Amino acid sequence: MQRSIADAGWRFDNSYARLPEPLFTPAVPASVRAPAIVVLNAPLAADLGLDPEVLEAEGAAVFAGNALPPGATPIAQAYAGHQFGQFTNLGDGRAILLGEQLTPDGRRYDIQLKGSGRTRYSRGGDGRAALGPMLREHIVSEGMHALGIPTTRSLAVATTGEQVLRATPLPGAVLTRVAASHIRVGTFQYAAALADEGLLAPLFEHALARHDPELARADDPAAAFLEAVVERQAALVARWILVGFVHGVMNTDNMVVSGETIDYGPCAFLDAYDPATVFSSIDRQGRYAYSNQPAIAHWNLARLAESLLPLMKGGDEAALERAQGVLGTFPERFERHRLAGARAKLGLISKEEGDGELFAALLERMHETRADFTATFAGLARWAEAGPSAADGCGESVFSGWCDLWRARLTRQSGTPAEAAARMQRVNPVVIPRNHRVEEALTAAEAGDFSVLHRLLAVLHSPFDETPENEAYRVGPPAGCGPYRTFCGT
Ligand code: AMP
Ligand code: MG
């Protein structure tokens, strides 16, 4: 018997839509001319308790916004945000939350359409998205997931059969995003700016129930929640730094309290290591440069702290002091995560005072020589395996003096070089979503050829294994590519 999309396994419980308006506005996805799935994430579907075969055969209408799955309560969420430092009221201008899917084992995930038409918050925008940027989000978010970095996911990208007008007409598409929640720093800023306890308190209860239910019993749940978010963001940004990721637009509306990476716009990965790298064409001041990311996360978290102040215990001054105390822990938390990750990248299992300096010295050499970030660390794992013989490349490379120090350091801990190499291979990826490969896949897809995209997605699925299939994906861009730029024209 033919099964319909209603039988795919949807199990919605839409708790956000039970919060008071104006935290959201009901919204209906726009119908489009010719829905077609171009990529479906079957493993993610299965994880959500959805039947990939039914979705593949019958899901296009849902993934393009023409049909609603049973149990959906479509809404656009309201939020504010500091964009490049300027406070603005925003909201889902081109995204619609269908609802919260409960997985068979009881986890809860937002299912959101991105690019599904205008909402109350669209301002001058058309509410639409182009195929390139939606595929880019699919590729990079799934690549991040494979790297083990917390991120929103992409369940599907569907084309609409319509064009969107950007600098030129482009094929339109809708991405189905899956997230632990879409509660942003900016969501709290929005509620706080309305100065309505009737909004802020229920929003907070909702966020706590979803992400930190155990903190409801804390002495000061709002302060405890702030600390939990500070910890998650410190861990997250450290992971970005350790893999060479530049988010590109770390506005407070693009930072979620769940600690997932969200909103893949002008993001990109470093090829040559340069801490000042900025990819986004609109980031002229370098506010969101690679090495600025921890400071910006800290700044954004200060905006969350301000928004939570009215909920904290003990009157204004006590609350402020507590919030500042929690915020003040961000730099050391970030450093702790970064150093732990740095040790792992270098194969170190013991701790020595000088480990941070050893890592910094390597980065300095890499900067001077414009070494490829990913390939350098992948190469170190091979060098560890070769052991302390001089004729293996490391001792003869531009890193020679550093290599001696590193090898001496490795001998001051237990285990063999082969064991160190095996550990390093589990944390230093050989393939990442390299910019030139992402662009190549998007260009082919825009011309109707999705084979390049599917090959890239397959390779990114196993970023830590050297395979014959990924050999060509391990290297940086061909010479003469020039500095990479990403555009916000999404
Ligand atoms: P972003 O830079 O993608 O994080 O978006 C910033 C804000 O602009 C959010 O409120 C978006 O919903 C809104 N936005 C972005 N693109 C569009 C569009 N094409 N139509 C309407 N709103 C948009
Ligand atoms: Mg955004």
C-alpha cells in the first residue's frame, strides 16, 4: 500500500507555540510552483524517528512548504539582536518553525523551514532563499556534525521551481533545519527589551526545561542557566578555533543558548593559517575574524547576562555582581577547552606547563609560512607515527626546530609514537568542507548537476579517515585562487 507523508512518523509537541505572543506570530509557508527534493539526510531522518523512504517519495511538498506535516503549528519566532554591534528587532523573516519533533527515545528537535516565504518579521525581504546558500548550509552544517562539533542539522534541501531575485535571478530553495532549539541570545534580548516579566519569565522557563532541566532546582536558576550557556559557548568556540572555522556573522541573533553552531551564512574554514582571516565581504572591520571569535562570544554572552538580570535573585546589585562573576569565567573556560583540544591535536595525554607555548609556537610557524591549517595537523599525526627518526620530513621541514621540541615532549609521556599517532588521527581531520570544494559543488548544483555535491557530502561524512576517495579533497585550493570571500547575499 502506498504510504503518504502523514505516515512518515511525525510526532509533534509544539511547546514554543504555547508561549505567549508576541514571542512569535503564526505564519504559513508560501506555496511554490514545483517542489523537488535535491538532498535528503536519511540518517538524520531515521534518528528523528522519520521514515527516510516515505520522506524521499512523498516529502517534497513538506520540504518546500506546500504541505504541512500532521501536528505542525507553523510560527515565526520573534527575536532581537546586535548586528555588528547595533541593536535591532528582527525575528524569523524567512524561516517558519513547523514544530518540535519528539524522537522515539524522547529527545525534542525543532523542525524549521528556511526560505519558505514572508512573515510578520520580513521587513523589506522576500522571505525566500536561493539554492546555493541553502546547499552551503547543508554541506557545512553536516560537515561540522561529522567533525563532532555541536551544530544545527539539515534534514533536506528542496528546490521550489521558482526564481529568487538577488543580484541576478537564482534558483529558489528551502532548507529544513533541525535544531535542539532556536532560542537565541537575541530571543532573550527581545523579551528583555519589551520589559515584560510576562514574556521573559515564561521564555526562561521554556529554555530551562529544554536545555537545563536539572538547573530548576538551583539556588538561582537564571544565574545557573547563564553559567551553563557560558560553558557551552566557551566549549563551542574552542572547537571552532581548533578546526579553523570562521562563523562570519556572530551577531547575537546567530548565537543559540543550546550551544549549537547556527546560521551558516558567510562562514568558511581556514586554508592557510592566518589568525586575522575574515571571509565575509560585509565584515569590513574584521569584527568576526577567526581570532576575534572568543572575544565576540564573550561580548554576546554579556548581552544574554543583561537580559537575564531581571530574573536573577537578590535585587539589582547582587544580581549584577553574580552575572559579572559568571561572565568573568568565560576567558578561562575558553582557554581550558582550547588547551585541552590543543594537547589532543598534538597527541599529548599528560599535562605540562609549557604545552600552551608549544602549541602557540607551532601556530606562529604556521602563520609565518602560511601553512595549511588542516593539512599541517594531519601531517603531524603521520610524523608522530614515524617516530624520532630524522629522515621522515618533520625534522627537515620548516617546522624542524619545533619538531624537536614536540618529539622531546612526546617522549616525556607514556605510550608509543604509534599510539600518539592513532590518537591524533581521531581528532585532526584530513578533510573539512574546504571553500573551493564547497563552491565547486554549489556551482555544479546551480547548473543542475548534483553529483559533485553528493560526492563532497560522502567524503565529509568521514573526516578523520584517509581513504582513496578523499585524497583529492585533503589538499588546499590550487595556487592563484586569491583570497576567499563569502557573501551575505543569501
Ligand atoms: P541572517 O543574516 O541570515 O542571520 O538574517 C538576519 C535577519 O534578516 C533575520 O531576521 C532574517 O530572518 C532576516 N532575513 C534574511 N534574509 C531575508 C529575506 N530574504 N527575507 C526576509 N528576511 C530575511
Ligand atoms: Mg540569523
